[in-house]
Amino acid sequence: MRAVTWQGKRKVSVETVPDPGLQADTDAIIEVTSTAICGSDLHLYEVLGPFMDPGDIIGHEPMGRVVEAGSASGLAVGDRVVVPFTIACGRCWMCDRKLYSQCETTQVTGQGTGARLFGYSRLYGSVPGGQAEYLRVPHADFGAIRVGEDLPDHRYLFLSDILPTAWQGVRYAGVGEGDTLAVFGLGPVGQMAARIGVHLGARVFGIDPVPERRAMARRHGVEVHDLDSDTNDAIRDATQGRGPDGVVDAVGMEAHGSPVGKVAHTAVGLLPDAAARPLMQTAGIDRLGALHASIDLVRRGGTVSLSGVYGGQASPLPMLTLFDKQIQVRMGQANVKAWIDDLLPLVEDPADPLGVDDLITHRLPLESAPEAYEMFQKKTDGCVKVVLDPKESR
Ligand SMILES: NC(=O)c1ccc[n+]([C@@H]2O[C@H](COP(=O)([O-])OP(=O)(O)OC[C@H]3O[C@@H](n4cnc5c(N)ncnc54)[C@H](O)[C@@H]3O)[C@@H](O)[C@H]2O)c1
Ligand SMILES: [Zn+2]
Ligand SMILES: [Zn+2]
């Protein structure tokens, strides 16, 4: 089959690789019909290279049709399914508490990390990912989400990651009807977090340096701001001087406007992988611009919720401000299945309350992955969200 593979920093290629096969009776094999590129893939593309191996199949936002069903998968050939990016068993101590991204059956104990993820480096189990013609879905009996036949792929596709990620981000921020919410970053995750805030009845402020991403958010009722030195003051002014009740950081560790972290990222990127890995695991590597701005902006006693991924072990934090302002901080990989019952009716609603019809800017053949990654990272051609189509030839 054809699959998108990691080859090195800022280098992916589409290669012919062996087809996947069933390995356990709870597995299923799906033929992928749509598979998105995520901001998390950009971290692999840029800074997490030391944990990747050339040839790794990447991608973790797939959907498709079952072509082989393990005897205990509970699925049948022909079922249409969306696959969550977090791989969980559904029956361990953590899964009983709906902490699926901490599943004790799939935790990568050798790395000291949580549940396995599709296509996401040695840190998360080196599981072959979903930017491919076919995908083996481990624990498909619990993970795979069966969906109906009538609606197009893009209505369901984002249940794999960005919708539950954004929903968890907003829920963890603790905001609802009549509250105020700020969202840093209006990439796909931030778009959805901001819209979910609006849907739940909050007044929502969105911050991003990219004009077309701000324009998209504005179409969905978000009050948008550029990333200027006076942005936080402007949002404080709009919230009686206090700052918003909750702030979602949908940017993560590669934020713009973080000079110290950028030097560290560049330095780590220049080392051979064997030297870079321990450094990344012990020294601070994150670019903390969005996190520090979130801590500055949130009101006293409010909550900062991190959807953006962080990966440094010694990133400096303003403990005085966090403690003095009595800030709560929540974060983590999305516990995808915990939120599907809330989200499925919204994506199937003909009124499209979260605007999933207005997110994808590019649908391209799988073979175009190298250009698509570059475009998504550089944010050229108005790119907000790319979906790759394995069935369409270039
Ligand atoms: N927690 C999870 O389970 C989970 C799941 C999916 C994605 N993520 C993470 O969410 C983050 C966003 O993902 P995405 O797909 O939207 O990616 P993206 O890279 O397209 O979006 C990031 C956005 O942040 C903006 N930005 C950069 N620096 C900023 C700053 N200082 N202030 C405000 N905006 C800034 C960029 O212009 C961009 O629009 C990534 O870190 C990704 O890894 C986490
Ligand atoms: Zn993702
Ligand atoms: Zn489990």
C-alpha cells in the first residue's frame, strides 16, 4: 500500500510499504477514505525528530471502511468507522475513569508515557499511523466509532481528534453559558475550541497572527485579535479589567514570540538524535509564548487549559503569578471516547452548530502529502486544515 512516511526534519515522503494485517482478535483493518494532517504532525515534522525513525508511517486522524474484522472486534466488513488517535482498551482502571489517554493496557511503559497513539513517535509506541491506504486499528472493539452512511466524511472525520480535543479543552477551562473564554491559536484545534465556547454560550476571544484564520473564526461568532503587545490589555478591558474566566492554549510548544525556546529548539535540532533525545527529556525545550500569555491573561481564580502539546521537561514557569493569581491548570491528550456522546449529535445536526462544513481548506491526494505538509506548516494558500484522500490519484 501507499503511506506517508517520516524521513527526517521537514521531510515526509509517500512510499510503498507492506499492507497491515490482523494481529489480535480485537483488531480491525480499515481502508482509509479520509485522513487529516494535524498540528501535532507538525511537531514530528519539526522538533520531535529525535524520537522518530525514518520510514515511520505518520497520521492519526483517519476514517474509512472495515475490510477485515477480528473475531472479537465487534465490527463487520463494510462498517464505516472513525478512529480516535488515542488507543485505549476500554476496560482498565484508567479507562473505567474515562482517562483513555492514560490507558494502562496501552501505556508505553518503556518511555514512561501514556496511552499509545497512532503515528506518533517512539514516545507513543511507534504505532503505524493513518495517513495510508490501510490502517490496522488495535483495540478496535473499543476504539472504532461506527457512523452512519448518509453524511459526507468531513462531518465525522474530526471526531478522531480535533473535536474531542477542543471539547475537552473548553470543558477543562470550566466555561459555559455567560462566561468569558479566550483561545490562543486559531488553527484547527483553536477554531473548534472557540466555536464550542460560542456554542456553549460563552463570550469568546480568539488570538492568532494569521489573518485568514482570524477571519474564519470571526465567521463563527468569535471576537478576534492579532498577536500584538496590547492584545491582552484589550481583552482585559473587554472583561471588566479582570481577564477571561478560562483560557485555552491551542498553540503548544512551537509558539511564535518565544525567543529563548526558539534557540533551544534550534540547538536541539542540530544535535545527532542520540544526543538530542536525553537533552529533550531533561532540559526545557518548549517555546512558551502562548502559555505565558495565557497565564497573564486569565482572571484571578480562573483556569488555563492546555490543548496545545508541550514536550520539554524543564520549561520555566512563572510560579509566582500562577500561585498568586490562584490559577488552575489542566491539560493532556484528549480522552477522545469520553466526549463522543456529546459531539456525535452536533456533527450530525443539519444546522451544523460547530461549523464543521467550514474548516477544510484543502482536500488533496495522499500522494501530495509532502507539498501539503509544507503548505500547512508555512500557512500558505490560506491553508487551515488539509484532508488527504488515499483513493484519489495525483
Ligand atoms: N491535546 C491533544 O489531544 C491535542 C490534539 C490535537 C492537537 N493538539 C495540539 O494542539 C495544537 C494546535 O493544533 P492545530 O492543529 O490547531 O495546529 P496549528 O499549528 O495549525 O495551529 C496553531 C496556531 O497557533 C498560532 N500561533 C502561534 N503562536 C501563537 C501565539 N504565540 N499566540 C497565538 N497564536 C499563535 C498559529 O498561527 C496557528 O494558527 C498543537 O500543539 C497540537 O499538537 C493537541
Ligand atoms: Zn491530531
Ligand atoms: Zn485501558
